Amino acid sequence: MTTTADEFKAKGNAALTAKNFSEAIEHYTSAINLNGSNHVFYSNRSAAYLSKGDGLNALEDADSCIGLSPKFAKGYSRKGAALHNLKRYNDSIAAYEKGLEEVP
């Protein structure tokens, strides 16, 4: 039986909830490999990276999420949080403000 991208996402969500961040990242990556055009998979993997303390990868995924879906508010939230983690505070504020501009 083949696992679908949405099933990998569900497994990733369960792992993230259980604070198994590396496992969550693996599942979200599998989902992205099957369907790289779904912005939610990048958003969720960004959250998992950030939960693990990996701001650089969290930022990369947040940018991918925004690129795929510029009107998805959570993408800007992920980007702002990743930039904050990287101590890029002014960039973080700008990301949140851009989100408010795009999705008031």
C-alpha cells in the first residue's frame, strides 16, 4: 500500500504533537517529495524545524510556503518566528508586517 502525501502530513502532525521533531521533519519531507506544490507541507515542516531550534531551515521552508501561497497568513508567521530565532529582529518585524499587508 502506497502512502499518500496527506497521510505523511498526518504522521508528521502526530510526531510534531508528540515533540518528535526529527520524525515530523522526515514525514513532512516525504509529503513534499510526493507533492511539492502544497504550501501547508512547507509550513508544517518549518514549524518542526523551528521547534528543533533550526531557524535557517525553518526560514527556508517559510519562504517556500509564501512563494507557493502568498495569501496564506501562517507562512508569514512562520517566517517571522524563524527570523526571530535567528535574532534578525527587524527582519522578523518586517515579515509579520508583510503578512498583515498581504492578509489583513
